[in-house]
Amino acid sequence: MVKIKVAGQEITCETGANLRQVLLAHDIALYNGQSKLINCRGLGTCGTCAVSVEGEVSPPNWRDRTRRSLPPHSGDRPLRLACQTQVLGDVSVTKFDGFWGQGDQKVWTPEDHG
């Protein structure tokens, strides 16, 4: 089991688990605003589940790299699509504002309390 620090919580999951699925299963608000209703449901095409991840995760696949190379995302930001990321070790996850999570303001950090 590996640990995910997110939004003031520490949750555990199996090594190799999909980050999006784990966060949603633990009622972590992964999507900003209306993207909660209008997202690709994990296909890696919309980019709304972008988060900052520190720790051991799978390398970015082609879907993740391609979507994050298109506006409003920028390839120079160290974000990942949660739906295309497997958790391989203990990680800390941060979400930013903006419809696609591409903003600069933090929505929640690992240290937040709720």
C-alpha cells in the first residue's frame, strides 16, 4: 500500500492504482466548477483533472503529454492528468484553480484541512 497526501487527508491505495479513481473514491473534489459535470471521465482528452504531484508516479503517457501541450495548459508546468497517472509510491497532490486546473491559485494542497 502507498500513501497519498491530499487536501488535508492521507489516504492509501494499492501500488499502480489510478490517481483519478482513488481521489474520486475518497470524495476528493478533483474538478473545478462546471468541469465536474463536463469532463472526459478519465479518457485523458479534456485536461480538467490536472494536478501537481510530488512523489513516485508513472511516467507521462502520450495522452497526458499531448493534452497538457495544448492550451490552456502549458508544457512547462509540472502538472499531470490524474486520469492518466498511476501511483507507484507515496505522493503529495495539489490542485490549482481554473476550469482545467491550469491556474496559479491553489484550490487545495496536501496540508489543507478540508
